[in-house]
Amino acid sequence: MERNEQPHEEAEETLDQINKKTGRNMPQAIATGAALVILIVACLLLSVDLFVLLVVVFMILALWELRVDFATVGLHLPVFMLWLCSSFTLIATYYSPYHLITMSLSIIVSIILVAIAASVKISVGNRLSLAVAGKLSNTDASARLESSFNHEGGEQHHSRLSHVAVSVLTVLYIPLLASCVIISLTFNGHPIAHAIMLVFLPALSDTGGLFAGAWLGKHKLSPRISPKKSVEGLVGSMLFAMAGAFAVFACTYDASKWATRWWVPIVAGILIGAVGTFGDLCASMLKRDIGIKDMGHLLKGHGGVMDRVDSILMSAPFTCALLWITGL
């Protein structure tokens, strides 16, 4: 009986060590990741329009998470106006024959409307208060102490300009960057390959960074912002993204494309690995500044939706531009 229990205990200890080193519950993270992959692939295979709708849904959830996160430090986001403007921007960008012009005009109008709504500061119901209370109850006290919003005066009161600035930043961060994912579906006749490049390669890069950092990570990349990230993890992110890019290219393009553009997967892997890691660090810096551990708790093992899509959003314009410039 003791012999049977010993391997089980050793396996649990090994798993605990991996969880501590990665900062995640790995079994939950793997299960959630697999479910997301199945959902996204199913939407792409059924209809690209369904994938666009899925992007809109994830964006709506991400905006709600950000609203709660900023509300914990007294900053107001006009979430209903953000939902309306952001959904219109993504859908109009995809269905309009003038994709780039429509996206640009929609973002400009969104900034104006969201800025006006943020200056008015209207709240309906108590759902936000309950969400903030739940968020604070699940937040580590030490994280709140390190927040730049930690003052002895208690509740913070910000100027209207602060609310407007945060709201405009949100427009530039979520709907603008998400529009780059939508734009990639509209050129050169390879929407599924482009969607996989923009969505799955950053996720694959994150996975490579996670495993390389867990097994080989010794040199901290930015210990103050994100203690879990390492130089070895960054290299792993680039290599995994590069391997994924080669796989997508091999399944999508013919020999004539490969003859002149063999270098594109290499550049894509380096870009996605570097920019995706930078996106993770930006999100970590924001969380540290606010004084929270995760953006949300919707995805088991991953935190919130924003914790999952930050690298996707940050790398989207670079990958989209690379595919467009190279005619792929």
C-alpha cells in the first residue's frame, strides 16, 4: 500500500512545484486551453462569420473585466458605450467593403462617444459594486499595498479627465487591436490561416514560454514586473511561435510562395514571441499598478479573458501587417 502511495505523492509534489513556478494551476489551464481551441476551431470550420461573432463576445467580456478592475481603484469606464461602439467597430470593419477606412472612422467616433460618456459617469444598478466587492475579497492584501493607488486617505476620487483618459486608453487597447484580427480575415483569401496565425500562434508562444520558463528558466526577464518570466521563457516563446508559423505556412501556401517567402515564419515567430511577451508584461504592470493578481476569473487556470488575450491583442497589428506586406 505504501509503495502505491509513494509515486502518487511524488507526482503531486512535482505538480505543485510546476504550479508554483508557472503561477498557474496547470491541469486547469490545459483543460481550459483545450476547450478554447475546440471552440475557436469549430467556429472557423463552420463559418468565418461565427469567428467574428466569437471575437465580439470575447471583447465584451474583456471590457467588463477591465471595468471591474479599474473600478477597484475608483476609475470609471462607460461599459455600455464601450460595448456598443466596440461591437459596431468590429462588425462594420468585417462587413464593409472599405475595411481599413471603416475601422479608422469607427475608432475615431468611438473615442469621441466614449470620452463623452466617461465624463458623464452614469452607473445603473449594483452589479458593478458586487463585482468590485468580490474582486477585492479575492485580492491578495500585499498586492493592494504595492499598488500606486494605495493611500492612507481611503477611497480615491479622480478627476473627470482621469476617467476619460482611462476610457480612451481602453478603446485603443481592446477594440482597435481586436480590429486588426478582423482586418486579417479580409485580404489575400486565407481567412482561416490568418485567424490561426493571429489567435493560436500567440497562445502557442505563451505555452512555449510557460514550459521553457518552468523547466529551464534561470535568468529573470523583468523580476519587478513579472517574476515568473525568464529569458529562457522568451526564447521558448519565439521558437514555439516559429514552429507553429512553419506548420501553418506548410498547410496553406504552395511551393512558389515558399521559394520567395521562406523567411516569413522566422520573422513571424520572433515578432509574436517578443511582442506577445511585451503584451504580457504590459498587462502585468497594469495589474501590479492597480493591485490585483488576475484581470478576472472567467477562465479556470488562466485568470480572466484579458489574461488570455493580452498577447493576442498586442501582436495582432504586427502579424496582420506582416501578412499584408508579404502578400500572404
